[in-house]
Amino acid sequence: MKKPLSRRTFSQLAVTPILASTALLPPGTAQAASAPAAGRAEAVRAMRRAAAFMDGTVSYKGGYVWNCLPDLSVTWGEMEAKRTMCWVQPPGTPSVGHSMLDAYHATGDELFHRAAVRTGLALVEAQLPVGGWNYIHDFAGEDSLRDWYDRIGSNGWRLEEFQHYYGKATFDDAGTSVAAQLILRLYVERRDPRFRRSLERALDFVLASQFRGGVADGGWPQRYPAFPGAVSRTPWPEQRPPWLPKDVQHGMEDGEYTQHVTFNDDVLGENIKFLIMCVSALGRRDLVAPVHRAMECLRRMQQPGPQAGWALQHLSRARNGRPAGAPAGARSYEPRALTTHTTQTNVTQLFHYFRLTGDRACLSRVPEALDWLESCRLTSRQIEENPLLAGRTHPTFVELGTNRPKFVHRFGSNIRNGAYYYDYDHTSTLSHYSAGRSVDIDALRSTYAQLAALTPSEVADLRARSPLTPAGGHDHGDRIPLPRYFSPRDLQLSDLLRDAPLPLPEVTDAEAAALVDGLGTRNHWLTPLDAVTNPYLGPGSTEPYDGRAYMSKNVGDPRDTSPYNPEDPPLEPPYQPRERPLGISSSAYVSNMGKLIGYVTRQK
């Protein structure tokens, strides 16, 4: 095994969430597929060792970032982080906490419960006074956090959500929802009073931030409360490259985007999930109405045919002559347009809504959405001429009215001399924000056909199993146990139906043995980390850069603090390809533990 790189040789950040299919085993353990059976007792001992190391050594006050070097000399979330910071954004603190609680449910071992509680208390401390959470928290205090934003956050060219300190809570990337779900689980586990007030504040926050009245009723913004100093436009350098077309579009066409109705990262779906969990676990029947309002908001925001899709975000109120509910631009690399992956997600959500409510109106406009998705596929030429579109079926963005794909590009070398723009050119697109998406229309049509064909009695059975339907038809606050396991895979809304099966991973004896063996004597798994960042070197230069080295790379010049693949850096000095460093990954930990949880549960 290669010696892990230290800060002296690799002062950079691993950030991209590591896929379970590639992150399960450290290098050199592929031969473990023929290893002897692990056995349940040995697997539980391995889980204890790994959890104790994460809780006692890797965490900071019970909080977690995404990755760290083995000697903990550098810790990282989506960007380089201070050791005193935790990342609320998955796969950070809440994700590890859910895994710890799942391990307790699988084994009954108090070590896992204590670790989950410690992580929950870290989230209680990180919770903002308003009741939600920011992406990150710094246990060292407000001054330390502002220092991070001033140095690291403000110089991450492509990470616009970190370029300004709002001091507000966010629903983006499911941070607030996943944190609130863990607080709820920890409270109902033993009615622990240390989590009751935090849970109440989180619920109050979700309800207070939900739009009321008008077209936006029932939706949620990206951030809350509104921040009067939020950025309403993006800078456009006075000098731009001579090769840049004159008619390109750029910037945030609809202004400050955090108060639009947000579908990005399934904001509505995650908040609905939390509210339904509270209906189930707490008997809070008063939350059923906000759930229905949110479902109606999603249906209301579907655009008229023939472009019957959704955007990342929609105007919450009329603006500049455009009506509330109209598709809106978001970050500077998210133009005003319909988005194919959001439409796929929202159609899937409508399927869940139907299962939960039995209301066939949830399915009524699905065929229109699928017909629109059929109408805007990528062409074979577009895929052939842009390697970044390989394996994709649809453009990410589709222009309103014309149904033409919009493609996003950038010029310059850093946040101060460069900018994003979009046009119809399908080449030289961004690598960090895919210009294409994989949309399985056949699978969506199949699911639609199955649901549409259900008989009235089958629909009634679904409705009877829904936590939105009171048991016996009486609204008396009956309670439904929450699913026992949250971490092996993302919970869907349909998983909250009464008696819904929650599939655990099938893990063979040999696979479990390989995971146990992978801990070695270290008590942690080492994983090749997928991305790194440049250390902070100060603000970038405002001098124009006319080259194209950074157009389709995840990072700009060495003063850009955005993450990138060290094996595929920009073709510009001083960059040169490097091996990926080995590190400790929260994502890999959760994935590995999920497999062991499945293994020991099935061994009972």
C-alpha cells in the first residue's frame, strides 16, 4: 500500500462524495472476495472498532466533515475546512449520525447509540436560532466562520453558495432536512429531552418558511429568512476574451435566487419527508395540511404544454413583468430554463404523492411531462462531439418557448477575471455541472402505467397504509414507527407507508470478510479521494485571461479554492497530474457500515 500523502506533500481537499460501488474497499483488498466468512460476531466487532474511531478520533465534538487525511492534518467538506468545523450538508454530520443509529438498531450495542447521541448534540449546537441549519458550522465561533468565508469560501469560483456569508439557514442539499430527521429519530428513540426543544425549533422553522398564499403557496425557498444583502447579480468583467460570441447570455436573469420556490436538490420532497415523519412518529395530524399544500405547489408549478416540465426554481412572486410560478434562473451557471432532471425527479415525486394520497389527480399531467421529455433529447451529433455528454440522454437546460438546449460555459481563470455564460454551443461545456442528464423515460412510463392501472380497491389499500390517513378513519393522532434504517439507501416518500419494506443490501460472507479485513489494525477504512483543492493563496488576479485551459475543468488557476480531480487537472502550469490521496471518507464509512448493517441484520 502506498504511503498516504501528508499536508507537506498534498495540502489539498477531497470533496466529491465517493460512490459506494468504488469506495467500499481500500486498495489491495480485492483478493478478500475469497476470504473466509466473517461471521456476525466478527462483523459487529469491526463495526464497533470503526464507529469508535470515527466518534473518538475523526469527529470534532461529535461533528463530521466529508473527508480527512489519515493524520487529521487537513479536514475537508465540500471545500477545505478548519478542524473546528463540521459539515451539515450530506454526507457529513447527519449522515454519519444516521449510520450510528442504524448500527444500534442492527446490534443493540450502546456504543453506537452513544455515538449517535453525541453527533445529535453537535447538530443541536450547530442549529441556528431560527431553527434551521447552514451548510456548515464552526465550533470555534462566528469570527472563525467568517474568516473561513473570507478566505476559502469567497475564492471558490464555482461554489457560489459559499462565496457570501448569509448567516441564514438553507434547505439546499437537504442539510436542514437530514439534520432535522436525525434529531427526530434521536428524540423518539428514548424521548430524550435534550432533543425535544431542537426538534420543536426545526419544525417551527420548516412551517414558518413555507410560502403562504398565491401561486407559491406550499413551496419553500432555498434559504430563510430572506437576506437583504444577498447577491442579486453576478459580476461581468469589463474585458472579455476576443473569441467570446457577442450575443451570449449571462448572470442571474431573475435576480437574487434564494427566495424563489426551489425544486433543486428536491427541497420540497425532503421537507415533505420530514413533516410526514413527524406525523407518523409524533402523531402530529396538524402537519398533514402543510404536506398537502406542498404537494399542490409542485403540481401547480408544472408548466403548460407542450413544455410541461419544471425548472430548478420558480418565481415566488411576479417580477419584471413575469408572473409568479414562471421558471426562474438561479446561480450564474443555472439559466432561466426548464430542467430535465428536475422534471424526472418531480414526476417520481408525483408517483409517491399518489401512493400516499390515492388521488389520481397526481397522475393526470404525468403523460404531458413525459411527452415533453421525449421532445428534447440530445442528438447523436451533440453526444459524439462532446465527451462530457457521453452516457447522457437529455440536455440539462431547455430554453423556454423554443425547446432548444442551452449549454453553459465559462471564460477566465478565477472568480475575479472570469464569468459563466450560456448559448446554444454544445461543445466545451462545464465539467463541474453536467450539460447533460440521464433520464429513463421508459421506466417512468412503466411506473405510470402500473399506477394508473390500479383498481379502486388497490388504491384504497394504499391510502389506508398512508401516514396521511388516520388509522380507522379517525383523526386521533395514531403513531407509526419510523423505518429502522436510514443509511443503507436514501429513503423515498413511499418508504413511509405503514409496513413498507425497506430493502437492506445483500452482503455475502466473503464481502463482509473483505470489509472487516479492510480495517486492518487502523480501525478505519482508507479510500482514494476523488477531488482536491488548492490551498488558500489569496484573492485571484483581475488581469484578463484569454486562454481556454479552465473552460471545462473543475477548477481555475491556483488561487481558485474549488475542488477538482488531481488526476485530471487543467493543462496549465503549475498544474500537473497527481495520484489521488488516501484518506478517511465519511461517505465511504456510511456505505461500508450500511453493508455491514445489512449483513449482521440478516445473520440474526
